[in-house]
Amino acid sequence: KVGGSSPLTHPRHRKLPRFSGLGAFLIPGTTITNQTDKFYKKMNHLISSKLDQSEILAAIFHPQPGIRNKTPSSCEEFEILVESDVTLGCRLFTAQPEVPTIIYFHGNGETVSDYDQIAPFYLEAGLNILIAGYRGYGWSSGEPTVSALFNDGALVLDSFLEYCQANGFSEQVFIMGRSLGSASCIDLAYRFPE
């Protein structure tokens, strides 16, 4: 929810912008080849059939559910609707609408609120930062899975770009991840290389 309004939604049929790059940031890049697309489809099958099993999920995810603490004055809270009954809790810390924004995917065992004291350093550097949550972490609902981690990352990006257009924010967006969050970044960079 933004400022107490309804949850952000995403247009399921909207084409996402394409970016590329590995590691912390997305930079303009190349297109996906047919060979790459086939590989990615095989990886999706592997994820859903092999990695989303309870014993593997227990080893990968260490959600820290928690109540929502007081929202810092320099940020807005978002709830991004990723399924009809699942929302991701996120916080946008804003320096200025016209400066670039980092979408930050936090580490395992952390929550969005853990970055309340770190976010001001990004603001001082002249950057906005959106801290993205995961299913079952913090005040986000749902249960974490590997397939949801990847699908939700794209929905966070799409929802934030929609927010930028509607609210006059720069659409210059970078992604950054720590630990578990680096998986979301690499997946986004791979899927959206332009």
C-alpha cells in the first residue's frame, strides 16, 4: 500500500523493459537468443520440479516474520500484490524523484525493516532505494519458494516502474542484492537483458 491506499498491482500482460548485467547492477545489454531461451525454460522446469521441495526450501530460506515497525519519515511503505492473497512488504526511501533508484533485494534472515538505518546513507549519496521483501519475511504474506523468489522479483520491478511513471520518478533503476537477494538480481539480469 502506498500511503494507506490499496495494494500496488501489476499488469500481467505488460512487457517489462529488458536489462542485463551480473552482480549488483542492471545495465543496457543484449537480447536473449533462442538457445538462451531454451535453457531458461529448462531451468524453470528444474526449479519447479526439483528446488521447490520442502526439504530443499528449508535449507534455502530462513524467513524472519515480524510485525511492521514504525515507518521512518523518509520513506513510503508499499505492499506489492503478487497473487490474489499474497503481498510483499517494501519500503521506498526517497532522496528526490528525479534521481536514480536502487531496488535492493535483502539477504536471507533479514527483513525490509532491517534497512531503516542503512537507507539514509543511500539518500545522502543522492539515490532513492526501494527495499524489496520476500514471501514470509517481515510483514509479507505467503510462503517462500524458489520459483516465487524469481517470479516476484520481476513483479517488484514491474510494479515499481509503473509507480515511477505514475508519480514522476526517474525510470533510471538499478538492482542490487545481498546473499539471497543476489539470486533475484541475477535472474532479473538474465531474463531482461535489454
